[in-house]
Amino acid sequence: MSEPEWWRGAVCYELYVRAFADGDGDGVGDLPGATARLGHLRDLGVDAVWLTPFYPSPMADGGYDIEDHTAVAPDLGTLEDLDRFVAQAHAYGLRVLIDLVPNHTADTHPWFRAALAAGPGGTERERYVFRDGRGPDGGLPPNDWQSAFGGPAWTRTTGADGRPGQWYLHLHAPEQPDLNWRDPRVPAEFERVLRFWLERGIDGFRIDVAHALFKDARLADAGPGQHLDIDRNHLMPYYDREELHPLYRAWRALVDQYPGDRLLVAEAAVFDPERLARYVRRDEMHQAFNFAFLEARWGEPELRRVIDDSLDAMAPVGAPVTWVLASHDAVRTATRFGGGPRGLARARAAALLMLALPGAAYLYQGEELGLDQVEVADDEIRDPVWERSGHTERGRDGCRVPLPWSGSRPPYGFSPAGPDVPTWFTQPAHWGPLTAGAQSADARSTLALYREALRIRREHPASGEGPLPWADSPAGVLTFTRGDSLTCQANLGDRPVPLADGTVLLSSGPLADGALPPDTAVWLERPRH
Ligand code: TEU
């Protein structure tokens, strides 16, 4: 665990706590449950684990609405349970990252309660973004900004006298008021939060909505089409402002005061690769999720262009590209790539492709089992997107369904409770063959593929950072080499193609007569010269 710059080629597993493993039988995943299942991550062969928010929260947005940044939600355990999780992870050689959510708090946070109670003009309101409305009675929102979850980014308060009052800003749900990062009490508080966790032995932070903390000071209108064309995100007056960078420099200096190469990773929905690279300049964060890769469709010219653009943009700042195929906010890879056997074949091929690319990678829990997106029933939906979109968008719950561990029917070993205790979301009836237990026993399973890929990646001298020379290949095919001996070939087209030279180390699907079938990727060892 003392390897310097360990993060440059690290593979990190995203653990969504409520859907990973339930220890106490209430049907909700928790920290003791996660600790008991850490052997799964050790056997998988990842380098680190990132825990999504486990803080006290009224759960308006899956726990990304935080009431107390230095405590543990009672249904997930205690601070001591978290210490035990960290100690067990460290004993397995796994580093632990946690979520820091600095853009907003819960509306039940003491600061926001105080702001509402204090009324207009009080300094309590300055920690958030309160404004009078426009129009004759202040009945219109202060500007045209839209919430990323749909609808206006402003909600009007009701004064102590019961009359409509000021408006407050929330770029996400109304229960997530945005903080005012120009009020010095806000950065001071987050410095305290960072130190609290660093001193507790946390190895790094995933910075939520890292592109949004500072908004245009004049609150200028954003114009039509907000959130529709994500490639324009960096042009929005509430995203990607210059003032973010001095803050991240200060945070980098802070984490660098602690031993062990602690990590900052930006969750920034900035799709212009050059703009994204600014978050990982040498004195800012270490990594930034490469969401352009996650957003790319399955196809040869498109994926190749995204890979090239990402590598080109990061090269001048010296940061590794941080590849992402899936997250708790995205549709499961197997479903996104078409669903059914074909979607799964592509998801497996995409995993081999990603894990051969130079840089770091994040795996979302359940991807190693090849899980599909679940159609969550209307009355189980929790994602605020469902209400905010007037029931037109079902939201992200379908990738947050509890993992299947063993057995042939729900709860598939996720919870010690009986089948009559409802789990965090209802698991589908068809997951029996997909449990970690069933897949452990099958050499052709997706779990076996991930384990083998991560083993080779750990042991092969050519993996991790380094150049990526493309080799000539037919249309629809991506072929590149790593070091002087490794080749990755992925067939994204619809016809079999001849296999590249070398001995097959690992294949995402069956090979036939020296040919690479469609929707399949392979790693080959070339003879060294
Ligand atoms: O998601 C980030 C997020 O919602 C924005 O980056 C959004 O994608 C962008 O503004 C669209 O243009 C994070 C968490 O991963 C997610 O689960 C939370 O719901 C969200 O922040 C709010 O905390």
C-alpha cells in the first residue's frame, strides 16, 4: 500500500452501499454487510473501493442530500462500523474512497433550517443562494436556470407570516439547496470535513458535481436547451467556472499534507476533453471520470475518436485518463448496448477494451456479474427525476437494485431476512444464474472474465499507463498494442474478422477458427522481438 502514485493505473470499484449487502436483515444494504462481503472485491482483484454516500440523509436523492457530512446514517451503521470496513479493506490491500458532496446539502441540514428561520437579509441565508423573485410580486424565479433533474432550479420559500418569500437555488432536487461557495464559512466547513475523514484513514474523495460549486456571480440567464446537449455543459453559467480551480488547488495542498498519496477524483459532467483536463492539472485533482467514454455508442469510429481525444487532452497535464463504463447514474452496460445476449456480449467486450486502455478505471458494482437494468415498478421508484419529469423519465433506480450473491430466488443472499422482507428494490426473478456464487463456479461467466482480466492487468508489464499505438484493422474493428507484447482487438462490427497475431490470453466470448466474432474482444500476447 506504499506504492507512490498508486492511482495512475488503479482499478476502483464503486460500491453503492444500500444495494451491496445487508448485514442486519432490514432489507437495506449497510456497512457491516459490506465489510462481510469485502472478500468479493479482494477476489475480483481491484485496487480500491469507493463508497457512495453513507451519511445521515432524508433520502430525497439516494443519499446525495446530506444532513451531516461527518456521521453515518443510522440504517447503515455507525462510525465504528465504517472504521471496521476501512480496516478490513486495508487488510486486503484495498484503498477506500468516499463521496464528498460539496455543491449542496439536504434541506434538513442545520444550515438550511437556520437560513429559512432567519428570513431575508440575515447572514444565515448567505451560505446558500437566496434571491428575490422577478415580476411584480416576485412570483417568477430569479433567472431561467433549470434543474438537472427537470423543472426550474429555483423554489420559492414561504415566510414566517405564511406569505410567499424569497427563492433559493437548487441545481438538482428542491431538497438539495446549492451552497454559496463565495461565503467563507462554506470552504472552511468543507476543509474541516476533509480533515475529519483524512484523519480517520480515508484514502481519497470522489468530488460530487465538481463542475458546479461556483455559479456566475451575476446569475445571468442560461438560455434555451439547458441539459439537452451535454457537450455544451461547460458553457452554462452555473458550470465549469474559473473559480473552481483555486479551490481544488487548495484541496490538493490539503490532502498532500497527509501521508499515503491520498486521492481526489472529480465527478465533473464536462464533456469537452480539454476543459475536463483543467481539473487534473498537476496541482489540482488526480483523476476526473471520463464520462465521454460512458456516453459513447458501441461503434468503431466513435469509440476510437473518444479514446484518442481523451488521451490527447490528458497528455499535456500528465494525468491518467480515468475510464468509466457504468455508474449508479447510468443504464447498465449490458442494457445500454442493446440488452439480451448481444448486449451482454458487448458489455463483456467493452470491459476487456476498457481494461486494456492506458490509465485508471472505475467499475460499478454488478457490472462484474453482467447485470441488466431492472424495470423498477412505478410504486417503488425513488429517483426524484420521476416526479420532476412529470412521470416521463423513470430515472436511475434500475441500476441500484441489490446484488444477487447466492441461491435461486430473491433476496439471493443479499439479506439474511426471509423473502417476505422487502429489499431496497425488488430483485428480478431471472437473476438466479447471475449470482456471484453461481458465476464463481463457471469459467465462462462474466465474473470469471473480470477476475481473469484484472489478474492479467495486475501482472502484465504492458498494462496501466503508457502509449497506445493503433494497428491497422478493418472497418468496425479496434486493434491496439500495449508495450512490446500485448494486443487488444475488439470487433464492434457485424462480421467475423481474422484474429490479430499472437497467443490468446483472454477472450470475452467464444472464438471460431482463427476469427474474432462480432461483439467480442480479445487480449493476445505477441511474440517479443
Ligand atoms: O450526479 C451528477 C449530476 O447529476 C450532474 O453532474 C449532472 O449529470 C449534470 O449536471 C447534468 O448536466 C451526482 C451523483 O452521482 C448523483 O447520483 C446525484 O443525484 C447528483 O450528483 C446530485 O448530488
